[in-house]
Amino acid sequence: MHGTLNDQSLIYLQIAKMLEDDILRGVYQEEEQVPSTNELARGYNINPATAAKGINLLVADGILYKKRGIGMFVSQGAGEAVKQKRKAAFYDGYVKPLVKEGASLNLSGEELLAMVHRAIEEGEPL
Amino acid sequence: MSTGILKAQGLCKSYKNKQVLHNLDLTIEPGKIYGLIGRNGAGKTTLLGILTAQNTKDGGQVTYNGQDVWENQQALNDICFSREMQSTMFYGRNNLKIKHYLKSAAIYYPNWDKDYAQRLLEEFKLEPQKKIYQLSKGQLSMVTITIALASRSPITILDEPAAGLDVVMRERFYQLLLEDFAQTNRTFLVSTHIIEEAASVFEQVIILDEGRILENCPTEELVDQFRYISGREDEVDRVCAGLEILSVHQMGRHKTVAVRGSGVKLEDARKADVDIAPMNLQNVFVALCSHGDAQ
């Protein structure tokens, strides 16, 4: 695990997001064990119940699973599942606000799309 | 660890003409870390004293597993309230040594863990031979914390344990608390004024305001009900209709409002042309308890 708890969102969501980030980065590979609730609690000085809530969120999304008596493990295909989840969140969290901000600047749809194309061309090759 | 439910019902307490607790109900469930927050004079220490039968009450009842705690040795064996140390005693210096306090704690608390107390003394660099009046405010807090943790009581209550500690020791204290909690799963009730750094440690937060319990619920659940909404005055007013408004700041036509609402109503606000920012526990506390003192 890396990173610190500092942004304003709820702590259990931050814990879930950090675990997801680490799965995407390959810190935790499929079928590998992730830190326990108590390890997370100790590492970040948070209540174990909060850490458990973050982990349970990922269990509900099929990203982690529990091996009885051993601990929590990364599911098969977890990386892909995280990406799918992030794509949905990307639409709500980035694309919609982008369109909203464009509208408040009176940009037309074409102008907005042209800007997106330009950003793609100027940016890192995909 | 098998711990029971500590329950207060209809507590009333007055000092002379001033009523400090108003018909107060509180339930402390086992296996959780509770944070008790309240302003100066809200009645925190009085409440903790009454919960642990160290202070008298004018009305109401305190029970542990259904048994009245007053003069009930069996119930009080399970409860530790480690009070703030005083460097003066009656009209003189407190000449007792740290080791005297530890010795009497070993008698009072049936689950006393001597080795753990020893480890904590070393961790805090406290010398058992030192007299209480020679200690700094931070060191007095450390003695209080040592006694509380080493008591290994199923219900352990700490009143302002962080108050005298520097920021490094405060962090260390919460680490020690969580480590012990992970091992024992005992119940902790901790009061503090330094809210934000403790927020992540508290599973449940109790807000005491002018002798009444305003809130007793999971910390994140509480915090998530509050938002700041800001933008153009008319747009903010439209979005905030139907939401509980806690404070308003206005600069020209720009308005910022602190609101409380259910998830659904706050979701509606997201579609409008306003900025929505989350609050932290400290913001929530100020919004609920400032009574116009803070600007």
C-alpha cells in the first residue's frame, strides 16, 4: 500500500480506491493476498471497522474475495473489473462535468469535440 | 473479550442552579471505539463521571448489563475511567510517585496487565520513581493513558487523553489504542477537543451539546449527511429548499450554505449549477454546536 489519507472523501472509499489503484499497478496480483483489516487499520491509523467497510465494498464488486481463516485475496479478472468500474465513474466524474463546464462557456458540441480531439493529438500517444 | 452494554437513561445533573445534563440517554455497545466530543462546559467529564459511578446524579439510571452501576463492585470491575492527573492535591503538591498510582491501579482493576504497563512506561520514557508534581502536562497524560490501557478493562474511558500531548505523541497514542483494540476488541470511550486527527479512529461519534446528546452514530455516516453548497444566491437558495440549513455565509451575490440532508436530496443538488463540497467531522461539529459563536 502507498499513499496517504488526505482527500475529503469518506475514508472507507479512500481505502477501497487505494486498493484498486494497487491492483491496477500490479502491487497486488490476481490470487495474491491483500493486507488485512487490522494491518490497514494500523498502517493508516483508522478504525478497523472503517477498513473492513472499504474491503467489503471491493468484495461486493467482485474485486476481492475471502478465503476462510486466511484472509482477503485478489479475484481472477480483478484488474479488468476495476477498469470497468473506473470507466463508468469516468463518465460521471469527468465527461459530464466537462460537458457542463463547456455549456457554461457557451461552447458548441462541435467546438467541445474539436478540443477533445486536439487534446488527444497533443497528448501522449495512446 | 466479553463486554456488556453500558446504558444511561434519563440522566439529570445540576451543580447548584446550573443544570449540566438534561434527561440524557446513551447506550455504549461492546467492541467499538467511541469518540465523545463537545464544547467546553458541555458536560463531558460530568457524564463520564456519572457513567462510572464516580460522580453522583440527580436523576436517571446507569446500568451495565442491566445492573445498576452505583456501588456495584461487579460492574465497576469491568469499567476503567482513567481521570486526568492533578499535580496538586488538596492545598499542596501531589507528592505521590507514578509507581504508587500503578500499584493502586493493580489493586483496583482485576484485569491489570503489569507487563503491558511496564512496556508503556518505557515507550513514554516515564520513570516510576518520579513524583506526580514533577511531571509536565504531557507526561501526566501519559500516566493516565498507561493506566487506562494497562487496566485491560472491558470498558475503558479516557477523558481528554490527547490534551497535553504533542502531535507526535498524539499520533502514537492513537496507534497504541488501535493496536490494543485490534488485539482485545474491548470498548473504548474517548473524549477529545482535537477532533479531526481522531475522527478516523472513532467508529462511532457522540456529540454532547449543552448537556444533551445531539448525535450518537457511525462517524462516516454522520459526516456524509453534511455538505457545503456555494454559488449564485438564487441558485443556492433553490437547491437548498427542503434541506436543513446550519449556517450561511454571503459575499455579494455569492452564497455558501452548510446543509444537512439525505443522500437523495444532496444528489439533486449535483445537477444544479452550484459547487458542492464535503465536510469533515470538525466542520460538522462547528456547524452543529457553534450556536453563532463561530464566524
